[in-house]
Amino acid sequence: MKTSADLHFKTYLLICLMVIFGPLGNVLLGKGMKQMGASSAGPPLGAVGFVFHVLTSGTIWLGIGSLLTFFVAYMLVLSWADYSYVQPASAAAYGMVALLAHFILREVVTPMRWMGVILICCGVLVVGHTPPRTTDRG
Amino acid sequence: MLALVLYLLIIGAGTGGELCVARAMKAVGEVKDFRPSALLALIPRILRVPWMWAGVALMATAFFSLLAVLSKENVSLVVPVTALSYGAGALGGRLFLGEQVTPRRWAGVLLVCSGVALVIVGRA
């Protein structure tokens, strides 16, 4: 019989995986697409060229792998937790994206944008403190 | 204009896809066995739920829209903007999944949207 502690543990564990691999995937995709843009000086890529470049980029494949891990964790946790409970779990991910963008991609993150990220996290935390399950399913 | 359409696709199709996936996983039932063999055995059950196919199609649309936007904009701007999906998610959760969205939850969504506005204004 599953205890409440077990339920919380596996929920937090999968949410942690989501928070780590979701932002990582986005950053890797961003880096891969930037590299693609830099290497294709000249006329814009056609659809075939676009797909070819995407499929031959190791960085983009790593990004896709990270997002796939995120997606599997996301689907599993949705099998028992409310969507409105799981969705706010990505709050930490917004902060992590800003950190990764700043330290890995060397993007400029202005103080106002940092404030926005913090506000987003606060809002999502407020949402996360509402009842996690509001439907009476079995 | 194209960027606006792509952002709308990321938010609308992305949230719609997540709602469909959530509905599909509720139909599959709580996963209690996390061994790789058990997870692999779960795949056919998931694929038999039509909501999953609708969700994957919508999320794929959002994914390629995200790729297109990421080729032009900084990831630290693009990803926070997608936080607008919290508003769409709260609405969808209420209308599509029958969840109760309390005033407190709406307040949280408003905070998120305010944060998104700051992120856009603070664009370098």
C-alpha cells in the first residue's frame, strides 16, 4: 500500500528530473540553433536544408534527448498528480534557464529580466500552494 | 508578425497538447512500477489512448515553433514568455479537466503574467 510519503517522494523526484532536463534541453537547443545560424551565412535555408542541419547537430540531439527525458518524467507524474499541480513545478526551471543562459550561452540577462523571472517563480509557487488534487478520480 | 504567430503556437498548441497528455495519462492510471520493463510495457497502453495522439501532435507543433523562435531570439527571453501558458493552463484545467481553479490560483497566474511582462520589458 502506497503511503502519502511514497507518493510525495516519487512526485518530487520526477519533478526534479523535469526541472533539470527541461531547461537543459531548451538551452542546448538554443545553442544548437545559434550554431546553425552562424554556420549558414548567405541565403536563408530551405525546409530541407533546415531539417538536415537540425538532424546533423550533436548539440540539438542532446537537447532533444534532454527534452525527451523531461517528457517521460512529465507523463509519469501526470498519471497520478493534477495537471494544475505539476505545471507549477516548472517554476524553478525558469530560474535555471536564466542561469544556464547566463553562464553557458553567455547571454545578457538584465536585472529587470531577473526580476521578471523571480516574479514568475513567486506566482508559480502561489499556484503550487493550492490543493494539488481537485478532481475526485479513483 | 511571424514571431507573434509562433509565440501563439508555442503557448496555444503547447498547453493544449499538455492538457491532452494529462487527460490520456489519467485514463491510463497511476504508474506504480518504475522498472524499465514495466515502463516499456506501458507504452502500448498509452498509445491506445486517442488523447495522447492529439497531445503529441499539438506538442510537436509547439516544439517546431519553439525551434524557429530560438533561431532568432535569446533563450532567456523565449522560455519565460512561454510562461503565459500558465493562464491558458489554468483555463484549460478548469474547462477541459474539470479542475477547480481557485482565486488564489488565479492570483498566482497573474503574478506569472506580470513576471513575463517584466521579462519582455527588460529585454537587452
